[in-house]
Amino acid sequence: MGGAENPAPAVDWGALSPRAVRLSESVAARLEAMIVSGELAPGRKLPPERELAQLLGVSRGLVREAIHELALKGLVSRRQGRGTEVRGPYRSEFTSAIIGYLTQNVREVAELLDFREALEPPIAARAAERATAADVQRLHGITHELESETDPERAADLDARFHHAIALATRNHVLVKLVETSMEVLNQTRRRNLQTPERRRLSRDAHRAILAAIEAGDAETAERAMTDHIRGVASLVMGSDDAGQSRVERTGEDDD
């Protein structure tokens, strides 16, 4: 029929027979292998638990445990009313930088950004799920102040307050304490990143996107927006030439 989308390729669920599961790997391990190999592509929805249990010939409880394990690994996302969707294997933006040959200065910057990418996107997702009207109002107030701030030092302080407020919205005191502790470590990078009007503009745009997702209660979009924000910071702090070599590594200086 005209305009109809092409159906997704059929998945051979029979390959996950009870015999294969019992004799070789767990349901979770087999599903993970299908995701990593691309047989279950990002965006593909898994059958409902009951249906998948029937297809595999195992209990629904076993399927639920397997999907929970995949969710903890970040390979699938589960949202009420939307089912379970494949997210695909996680890939850090900074792996090649960290395992590559770098000067100590560049490696430290890469490790800090890798830390932020590991920590802050999941926090933004939890904030979207748990934020109250007061939390959203607080974030709007900080964002408004930051948009009109021209002093770099003050802008850096407001930027830190924005990320701290997101952590507060999770209602998880451990996460709040972790963010507070990390702020001192990240303070130098944050202040360097907000030295120019262009950098402050990019940061403000990213904050708007994160805030909009939190206000909408969209955890997935909030997580993605925070990831994009951190990777945008990386592109500014660790910009590269055609050979992929860091400007900091080439010059031995910060990108002022």
C-alpha cells in the first residue's frame, strides 16, 4: 500500500528455545547478544512479557528478570504504555580518548568529561520522572538568570546551580551528594568552558532543551539532551584537527 512503512525484519524467536536457553545461556545473555549483534536494532520493541515468555517457552517471571537486567545495563528502556524498546549497546564518547596515547593534561580532561557523561544523563532522566512543580520553577529561575548573565564567573556559578537543582529533583540524597562532591572537581573545566559569549550561548541552549524535557516528564529525552550537552562541552574543550589530535595536546594550552 502506498505510503506504508516497510515492516521490520522478522526475528527468529525460535532460536531462543527453552532447550537452547537451559543448555547454553540465560535469556538475558541471549537477548543481549541479539542487541549487540544488531539482530535487535535500536528502536525495535520487544514483544510483551507474556508473549515473549510463550515464544521462549519460559516463565513470565524469568522474562521480567531478564528485561530488568538489560534495562540496568542501559540496553533497553521500559516506559509505561510504550513497552520495552531496544536502546542498543552503550558507547562512551570518550573511550578512544581515554585508552589512546594522550598527554596527562588531555587525559585528565577526557576523564572528567567521561565521568560527567556516566553520571549526569541518568540523573536528568530521574529528574524528569520525579520533578515537582517547585523543582521545575527553580530550574526556570536559574535558566532565566543565566540567559541574562554576562559575567563569566557568575555564569559558571549559575551553571553549577542548574545541574545541582537537577540532582535535587531526583529526591535521591546519594545522587545529590555525589553531584555536590563532583562540582569541586569539575569547577575548573566548567569555568574555562564558560569564558566566551558563544560558549555561554551553547550552554544556555542545552539547558533549555534539558529543562523542557524535565518539565514534560520525558526521561528519555532528558537523558539524551544531557548527553548532547556534555558532548557539546567536549567539542569545545577538546576540539580536534583533521588528524583527530586535541588542540590542547598540540599547543599545550587551553583553548581560550
